Amino acid sequence: MIKLLVISDDFTGALDTGVQFAGKGIMTKVLGYVPQDHEILRRLQVQVLVVDAQTRHLESSKAYQRVWRLVKSAKDAGISYIYKKTDSGLRGNIGKELEAALTASGERYLTFIPALPEMDRITVGGVHYIQGIPIHKSAFGRDPFEPVQSAWVKDLFQDVSVKIASYEESRHYERGREPEIGIFDAASQTQIEVIAEDLMKQNRLGVMAGCAGFASALGDFLKLEREEVAHPLVTRRMLIICGSINEITRQQIDYAEEHGMKRVTMTPKQQLAPGYLDSEEGRRWLQGLKEDCEAGITCIVETGISHMERVAEYRRLNQIPLEQARETISKTLGEVLKQLLEMGLEATLMIIGGDTLAGFIHEMQCSEITIYRELEQGTVLSSIKAEGREQWIISKSGGFGNPELLMKVDQLVKHNVSELTT
């Protein structure tokens, strides 16, 4: 029976949180759809279920309703613990989704720890920092789609109806009578573990929220059963496809190109023109990618991360709304990978960006993912059943990792993951 339900707002978030349990031998399953009733939840035989609720880009009211219904179904199914996964860059509908989780759970208290110290994302005095910079002044504040407006975590909750309180330490918490979302500072993983232990003793972890940092501390406190994890053998060539336009990802691609990877920048036409991949030109382009990969060249297919004005101009000339463009690009990148697999490509696929991963999973008509392990912080090795075989996927959020990350992952794949990791 499911003991813990994790609700994510995008696919990469679902995987980088789920791996905190799967990597420790805790039976974990990821669903790419929202179960429609509690009977489905009752039938799943796993310790931890992770659901991609796909709420990152929804209107806040719709995100609220989707999370509320899922949490209510979970409680009706007898699931003891609810974890609302949030973005470590404070993007998405965090305030309304946490309000929905608390309200639907029937609990009086929700613990929220937004920090991810291992990625140098910490909360001090109620302010969220990335690498020492208030997050709204970082790359996340310059995101063209969803810029972070404030580093004050409380500002995420301006339109919620429950009490919001900030705490520097878990021992400062005092039980109140009205429902409350408690925001906790954390600048280290040890602090997160202390908070989890203190609130577990107070029976205040029925419904929780945070990113992978808080999730990684829960396996021990929630007494989840473990089993031995086998080390996988992956396909020793890799193709990288990236739909993220985060500055952190741009630095990683620039570094990888400087150190020998082949950068393939898709034109606006390739990304947005209907039917391009089925044209003669499109088929030749796909065949070239396949041949490069089979020759041992690691290619990075990206959407013009350094020249976004070209895509913007193409949208303007063809009267394509921004949200439509986002959806079309994600779908196109998913089609690229699907067609390459149908052409017989055998490679480990590295997919950067939650929308890109969701586009691929949708194209493959896959509803469940098996998680194996974390290769680097926030970089997750998983598999799906595709084209009659197991397909290896390495996923990463656009905002994760240092400049050398793609090169490190490429070396892991070429030397086979099991040889270099434990």
C-alpha cells in the first residue's frame, strides 16, 4: 500500500524527488497522469507514488483544484503522508497548491522547507537565495516565461486564505488552533533533518512541501521499507535534447560545445512549422542526427538558447502566441526523439527541461516511469518501455547543475553508469 504520495508540478521535478526514495531501495513509481479516483491509488503496490500533476503552467485556480482533488483522493485511499513537491527556484503556483494540499488533507499544519542546500539554494530569514544571491536577482528572475518576482518566500502566499508563518528553527513552532502553513529556514541538509525530526515527534508531518532537499530526509523518518537496488547497464552512447532556456543550462551547453560535443541548434521553422519533421528536409535532418550519434558523437539538440530573439521574431511574423509556442516546441522535441527511436536509434537520451520531458513521454504514450538512481544532483536515470525495449532516460531541470555537468554525465554513460557509481 502507498505510504507517501508526492505531487509534482512538472516531470523533471517528479523524477528528481522520486529518486530520493528509489535510490535508497524504497519501492517508488512515477505516474505521468493524475489518477481519477482513490480506488486506483488503493490498487498500486508501492511505498512511494509520485504523480506529475502538470500544474506548473496552469492558472492558479485550476492548479488549486487539481491538487485539492488529488490530495482528497489520497486521503480517501488511506495514504498517510502527502508531500507537495515545489520548485527550488520558487516557480509555479506554490501558494495556491500548498493551500489546496492543506485544505484537502484535513490536517491543521503544513510544513514547507523550500531550501535545497546541496545545490546552494537556501532560505535565511525568510529570504530564498541561490549561490548567495536573492533568487529574484538570479537567472530565475530573468526567466522570460515565469520570472521570480521576489525572494521573500511569504510573497508566494499573498492570495491564500490560511495563516502563513515563518520560522528560523523548528523548535520555535507553536501549535495553533487555525490551519497554518509554516515556512522554515534551512541553510544545510542537517538543519532540514533536525526540522523533520522535531516535527515528526510532534506528529506534524501529515502534509508537507518542499523540493528534493526535504524529500531526501524523509525515508528514515517515515519508516519506509527498503530493498537492494541493482546497478543498471545503460546504452553507451548519448543524445541530449534541451528545451530549457535557463541561463544555467546555456552555460552547460556552451561548456560542452567548447569541450567537444556537437551543438545542433534548431531553427524557428524546425521548432514551430507544422509537419516539418515529416518533410524530406526534416527526414534528412533526423537521419543526420542518427548517424552522428551512431558514430559516437554526443549531440546537443537545443532551441536557440543564445538567440531567443529569432524565435520571438518568427512567432511575431506567424502570429503564434507565446503559450502556443511553448506547447508546440515541447511537442516537437518529443516527436524528434520518438522518430529517432522509430528509425532504430539505440542511445541513452538526456532530456533537459520538464516541458521537454513531458512532451516526449506524451509522444511515447507512456504513463509510468521506473526510477533507478541520481547520477549528479538533480540528474536522474530512469527508464520506460518504448518500441518493445527498455529505453534509458537521463532527466534534468533547466536550472540545475554546474557548467561541467553535461560532460560529467557523458563520461558516466560512455563508461557505463555501474562502473563509475556506487
